[in-house]
Amino acid sequence: MSIYELDISWATTTNERRLVRWALLAAVDVAGVFLTARDDVLAVLWRADPRGFESLAQTLGPVSQAAER
């Protein structure tokens, strides 16, 4: 498993942030989603290969970027 940071700065409303979190939790390879000290970043515990996470991140929002931590 790997931990990734997901930039959700594009999600400006509470509803958008909630939808991103639920979409992540619905993904088969996501083992957990956690808040970080930054409001615009989520930590994601990912079970599969890094390319799969990057593909998922791109589907979540207009400027989603992932960086392995």
C-alpha cells in the first residue's frame, strides 16, 4: 500500500469536497481517505499501482494532481 496526497483545491464548496471523499471511498483500491492539516489536500491510502491512482485522480476534478508521499 502507498499513501498519496490528492490536491482538491479546485473543490471550493463543502458539497464538492464531500463528493470527492465519497468517490474515493467508493473506489475498490482505496483503503482509506484522511484529512490533512491542509484544507485543500486529502491523504489517500491506495492498494494498487501508482498509475491506477493517477488515473482515478484525473477523473475526480478539473485539476487533480497526485504526488506519492
